[in-house]
Amino acid sequence: MSSVQSLPNAATWNRSENGVPTIRGTDNHERLNAVPDVDPVLLGGDGDHLIGEKEENIFRFEHPSYTTTTLFDFNPKAEEIDVADLLKNYNITAIHIQDKYPKNVGDVQFSYDTSGVSTLTIKVSDEGPDFVLHVDNFKLLPQHVNFFNQG
């Protein structure tokens, strides 16, 4: 059970070039909901709340934001967190998973707190925000994240 306050629903659905339903948020903090019986791509950022369905959702991230995005109802058996475009956009070709907070570009930390929230933090540049994703009620591990578009 989450103690995170819910955000208003927003954003619009469209179809990508390959026909996959995609929802992209705006610059506002909002709630992006997957829809039943569709395997969508949800493009998150800017403090959004991403809500999965019991389908094969892809939660894709292209840039960091100054506020943390939170993912709810993540199912690692059917869904994927994809940061490959984020790393590509920042010319990151190698990552270094570590236990402490990221200091250098390409450093990645997975942490988990007693309230049940996992945090994925990636240092993407020397200046500007780090990429930070909270995953509610789930212990996120490296195998749950697609870093470099590897099948």
C-alpha cells in the first residue's frame, strides 16, 4: 500500500511508427495509466506517476527530470523498465552498478527502503539532474531494467 499522493490523470495516447500504443506525459506532474488489454509504452518523466496494468507494459525513459517519477504496480514477469534511450541520449556506453550514490557519469545505484520503495539512480551528466525512478512496493534489481536495448 502506497503512501504517495495520487496525481491527476493526463496525457494523450498515440501510436508509434511500429503501431505500438504510446502515452507521453506533458511537462506537468501527472498520472499516466496503462489500459487493459493493450501492451503500451509509457514514456515517463517530470515527476509523473506511471500506473501499469497486468499486461506487458514498457516503461521507457528518455531524459532525467528535476522531480522524481514513481512507478506503481510493476510486474517484472511481464513488464520492462527501459532506460536505453536515456543512456543513448547522454552518450553513455557503459554503466557501473554500485552500492553508494552515483558520483561519476554512468554510475548506477539500486536502493530499497523499509517503506517498500525501490530507487534507481543513474548519473547521466556532470551537471543537471540525475535520473531517479522510484518503484513502489517492489524490490528493483538490475535484471528488471533494460539498459542497452539488449533482448
